[in-house]
Amino acid sequence: MKNIYLLIFLIITLSCKSFDFNNQNYTKSQNIYVENIKLIDGYVLHEKVIENGIDLENAALFLEKLTGIKSDVDDFEFMIDPSEKNLKKWKKWFKRNKEKLCFDEKEQKVKVRND
């Protein structure tokens, strides 16, 4: 009887895990994260002019919300102003947690799985 419960438990667990690791969603979530990093990388490291400041702010807010790592703020203008330090932390976070990223189709946003 214990074997039957164990078998049922394993089937349920494995089916849930296979759903979480949907390859298409995993790739989509990573790509979204990387696109936001690239935008900030261009601004911070390459002094790329961002024509629409809202794009930079949205990228930083996306990374802040997902990682919990806050962006620097310009003291004079009180606007988000990502630094090289922020960028390094966000890249390090990605290397450690990219396997946990998934895309929620229902909510249309990237989330971090709590494995």
C-alpha cells in the first residue's frame, strides 16, 4: 500500500515539474530578462543615449521587482539611474537564478519559481 502512495506521489510531482520546465516558457522568460539587461548595459557601460527614458525606467523596475535588487536613484532629479554596481548585481543574480525564471502565460509576465 505504501508503494502505491509513493507511486502516486511521484507521478504527481513529476507531472508538475514537467509543466514548470516548459522549454518554450523558460526560453521566453530568459530572453525578456536579457533584453532588459542589454538596455541597461548599453546605458551604463557604453553611454548609449536612451531616446525614451521610460524604457530605461521600465527595464530597471522590471529587474528590481524580479530580483529585489534596487536601482540607484539620481539625487538631483529623483529618477531611477542604474549604475554599474546595479548591473553587476543583476547579472550575478541571473547567473544564479536563470533556471528559476518562467513566463506566466495567464498574467503575461516573467516570474521566479519557488522550488
